[in-house]
Amino acid sequence: ILKLAKHDNIENIEQGRRQDVFPISKVMDNMSILNATDHPKKVSKIEDSVNKVKCRLAVAMDEAFCFYYHDNLHLLETATTTTLGPDTIKAAVELVYFSPIRDEHLPSDIDAIYIGGGYPELYAAQLEQNTSIRYDIKSFVTKGGVVYAECGGFMYLTQGL
């Protein structure tokens, strides 16, 4: 069963939630995301042997990009603890939402971008008109920023829909 949720009915997904849905944690954890970025933030030292690290992940969410697995977004926000050498790291991903249709710029101080599936072809004119957000995304990538895009999000990153 696919548990895709459009942005306008994401609250209702919990009612149909099943335990056998394949979670993102089977293939990726918060440490994978942090390791993929060059600059996760060291938020604080909890005690001598435990560091807390946070990654700000910009998530595209609007009419054009609305297919996300709610459980995956929830798991990304859930802290993960791992050991790297002598240090114990507690990592969390902070999800920061933005709209490629309406927002002029990416959220500030982000470590990575996630552009999910949806219907970019239905909103091609609006997406094309928002040159400032497209410039921000291109600039982010050009500077070595990490972008994870799937389905419609991947289509959006190409030269044409």
C-alpha cells in the first residue's frame, strides 16, 4: 500500500497507517543525511561524550510537490544516536518547508533540499515564472549543496518538464 499524502490531507494519513509499510529507516537514517552534507550544525555538547548535531532540510511542499510519505518525514525528524570513533552523536533533521511556486527564496541556513513527487507539469507556468527560487536552487547545487529529488521533483530539476 502506498501511503502518499497530498499536503491538504496529510493529517488523515494516520488513520490508514500500517506497520508493514516499508519505512525510509530501512535504507537511510539521519546520520546518512548528515554525512551527505558538508556542514551539519553542531548544536551543543550535552555531556563530554555526547554531541548533538542538527541538519536543516528544506522540503518543497505546495500544490506542485505534495507526494511525501508521512512516516518518512516523521522519521527524519526523530533523533538518531550513533557512535563515531570515541564520540556519541545524537543527530536530528529539522524540516523547513518552502514552496517553489510562491516563495522567492530558499529557507536560510539549510544543509540539504528534498523535492518530492507531485504534479509539476500542472503548475509548469507558475514554476517557470518563479525564477528567483530556481536561481537559489541552482546556486545551492553549484556550491556543492545536496539535493534529493524524486519523481516530479526530479522532473523539476531538469531543463524542461
